[in-house]
Amino acid sequence: MNAEMQVILDQLEEENLGIRKKAIEALKKWEYQLELEDACLLLEKAAEIKPLCEDEWDIHHML
């Protein structure tokens, strides 16, 4: 796995909304190809239930 992608995946699990927002913004700007395994991990992380937040940017509002 790409080290930068691992950092982003770890940040997506953070309770701190600022860190989670940073990870989401990094994914929006991602310009590299993903290996299939990395793409699957990213989808698994996106499917996990996280605490809801009131901020509009939070990925939970996009689901």
C-alpha cells in the first residue's frame, strides 16, 4: 500500500473532525492510481459507521 494512502486511511478513522476533513480533502485531490487492494480498503473505510457531525462537509452527509 502507498504510504500516503495509509496515512489518509488512518485519518479517516479519527474522531477529530478536523483531521477527518483533512483526509477527505486529500482524497478529493488524489491524482495517483490506486491498486485494487487500496481501492477496496478505501471503500471499506467509507462504509464503516462513524459518529455523525453537524458539519456539511462530513462524508456522512454525502451518503
